[in-house]
Amino acid sequence: MKKLRTKLYRYFIAGLAVTLPVVITCYILFIFFKFADGILGKFLNRYLKENLGYSIPGLGLFISLIFVLIIGIIARNFLVKRLFRLVEKWFLKLPFVNAIYPSAKQMIDFLFSKEKIAFKKVVMIEYPRKGVYSMGFITNEGMEEIDRKALKEMVSVFIASTPSPLTGYFVFVPKEEVIFLDMTVEEAIKLIVSAGIISPARYKAFHNSSG
């Protein structure tokens, strides 16, 4: 009976692992759809319902997407960019906005920028103390002045914080003390964002085979 309960528990956990990400994703998409559609959809559909006798689901979302597209086209203009920067400076002076907007903007820039993966290699270094290792990214090396003053070859390492890889610490480390990892930048970012929960599949396979 105990073995049966253990098996059922494992099956249940495995089922949660499969279904929860799907449910959460669908829920977030549903909330986004309802929010975007509710901005204009309820007013337009009310008008259509009263005058034409029907409504169009998703009309508000479609118009919102068109609106964002138009804003994007306008924002590409040089003069509009300068105007936007002035508006942004004023916007950042508003209470509470300056605590939320910069982080939100950083995250969006990171997600949509074509150059978001600017890190070169994934490494481990002893930080913040000896015997404790942190994962980081090589951002630069071969800096003559730094090497000359330190009397050894140094590399610049960015140590990203969890859960946002946009913030962290920047340190110079002797290259001989850096441990280079056979891991892609994308895999490392997933590991950092998930606080080590999401491990690359090939490392899981290695761990399981070795265990």
C-alpha cells in the first residue's frame, strides 16, 4: 500500500510538472487578452451591439496591437525620439513611477533587443568569498591598462543576480582563477532566472546517468 501511495504521489508530481507551466502560460495569456481587449473592446462592442446587433470578440486587442504598431512607426522618427526622451524624463519624476518604470524598461529592452546576448562566455568564480562560487559572464578581456596595473592578465566578469539577469555585480578577476563552463549564455540565464531550479537538459542527463 505504501509503495502504491509513493507511486501515485510521484505520478501526481510528474503531472503537476507537465500541466502547471501550460496552465500558468494560458492563464497569463488569458489575462493579457482580457486586459488588452477591455481597453477599447468593451466600448466599441457596446456600440456595435446597440447599433448593429452584434459584437466582435478580440476587437479591442486587435485595435490595441494596431495602436502599438503605429506608435512604433512614429517612435522611429528622430525628432519623436528626442520628444519621447523629454517625456520620459518627466514621467520618471512622478511618485512611484521612478521605482517601477526603469526596471520594467530594462526587462523589455532585454527581451526585445537584437543585441540582448552581449556576454561572451559563461564562467564560475570564487565570489563573494573563498569556497563559494558564483556564475558569471565574461564581458571583456585583453585590457592592457588593467593587466599592467594588476601585473597579471585580468578579465571583466558580470555576475548576474536572481531573478533578473539585468542587475548584478561587475568585477575584475585574474584569468587564471576563472573556471570556464561548457554552457551557452542562454542556458546560464535560464539557470540564474530560475535560481538554479531549471537546469539544462544535458546536465540533468549527465547527473542522472552518474547517479
